[in-house]
Amino acid sequence: MIRIGCHLSPSKGLLRMGQDALSIRANTFQFFLRNPRGSKAKALDLEDAAALMKLLREKDMLPMVAHAPYTLNPCAADGRVQEFAAMVMKDDLERMNAFSGNLYNFHPGSHVGQGISAGIEKTAALLNTLLTPDMPATVLIETMSGQGSEIGGAFEEIRKIIDRVELREKVGVCLDTCHVFAAGYDIVHDLDGVLESFDRQIGLSRLKALHVNDSLFPLGSRKDRHAPIGKGCIGLDAFLALVDHPSLKNLPMILETPQDDLAGYAREIALLRGEAVDNL
Ligand code: FE
Ligand code: FE
Ligand code: ZN
């Protein structure tokens, strides 16, 4: 069975979030360790975290993914903005001690006029200050759409970040289907070719998770707008091939599609497992 789930909110507690995942037959999921806008974060409830981890182990729902606040810019030109990203990510990675063995995903950032190379250097330098040999999380760089001045829209850029990281064994990649498609990788007509390119540039062994999102805009649009599965420019057939691809088997697949409620995600999960679904 494929490992699939969706992005969930911990607003009603961590254990409750795991129970929500279970209720929609998810066997992985993703969440923010703090308010996604990245400001003040409550202290982590360690008992609740332990209860969640117990449930996830019992129900075979690991690994799961924690997502860094998407407002951070790890390669900002403004030193204070970059320092803020460093501070939040450091705190998040300490929180990951309560979720040992799991994945922490972040956006490599926008260079805002400094140029891609400068952005790559800064994001790699930040990782070098954050990663420690004994940390229990694997940090994932997310593939981006290349919207605006985002870095990480080309596999080569991700490889250059990883090349500059010292503790490379702590770093992996999360492939977002909407983002790579918007960046120009044709996963609809040439999934094998895209994965070969990923393997050549980064190495498939670095691929640790997928974000499974349809795209509102066409191939190469460089616009990051997610659509429900089957309702965008990627289309259901491409997703059914993707979740079945031998190179992607066993990776956690996370839906970040626009859905109003858990029932919407339950339908998408069933759909991608190849089960009959009504009311699509
Ligand atoms: Fe993301
Ligand atoms: Fe994503
Ligand atoms: Zn996105």
C-alpha cells in the first residue's frame, strides 16, 4: 500500500492530529511545528508529542513530515531576515527531537536580486550552522517552482546547495509535483525522464518525500498554485502513474491540495490508492 496522507493542523493537539490522519486512512501526514507565519511559537507539549509518536508507531504511520514556516527566507539579502530564518529553524530542529527519525522540510528561499549563486551559498551556509551529527531529523530541501526569485526550481540548484553542505547525510529532498511541473519538468509525458534527471543531478537516494499536488497553471509557468488531484494541468492519470512508480515506492506522499475538510482529503487518498470514489 502506498504511504500517503495530507497536510494537517495541530491546532487541537498533536495526538488529535494523528487520530485525524488515521480517520481518513492516511498512513503518513505533514504539519507545521508552529504557527505557519513563523512568529511566536508555544512550547511543544512533550507528553502530547510522545502520545502522537506512540500512535504513529503502532499504526505504521511513519515517517511523517514537519514543514518549516513557508514565510522564512533562508537566503535573504537582509541579514535580519536570514537570522530570523536561522532562529526559527534551529528551534524547529530542537522540537524534532520529540519526533525522532522523522523529516523536516523547508523552502530553500528567494534570492531577491542577489542572483541564484548567492542564494545557493547563503542557504547552504545556513544549513551548515544548523545541522549537527547527532540530530535525529533529516532536513529536506523542497523542489520549488522558480516563481519570482525562488531558488531550487532546477534540480541542479538543489544539488549545488547539497554540495556545499558538510553533514550531507542529514540532508534529503522533497519533490513537490506542482512545483517541478511549474518549473518545467514534464511529469505528465515523461516521468521516467524527470526522475532520471533527478537521479543524475541529485541522486534518487536523496529523495525522501513527495508533495502530491496538481497544478493550476501549465508546464513551465513558474507559478506555484496547487489544485486538487485531477483538477489541474497534471491530471489524474499522471498521478496514478506517479504513485505506482517503482522508484517512488514507500516514500511518504503528502497532499497539499486545496480541500475544505478532511473528507476531501479522504477522497483524494482513496483515489490515489486506486479505490472507487464517488462525488469527485
Ligand atoms: Fe512547501
Ligand atoms: Fe510543497
Ligand atoms: Zn507550493
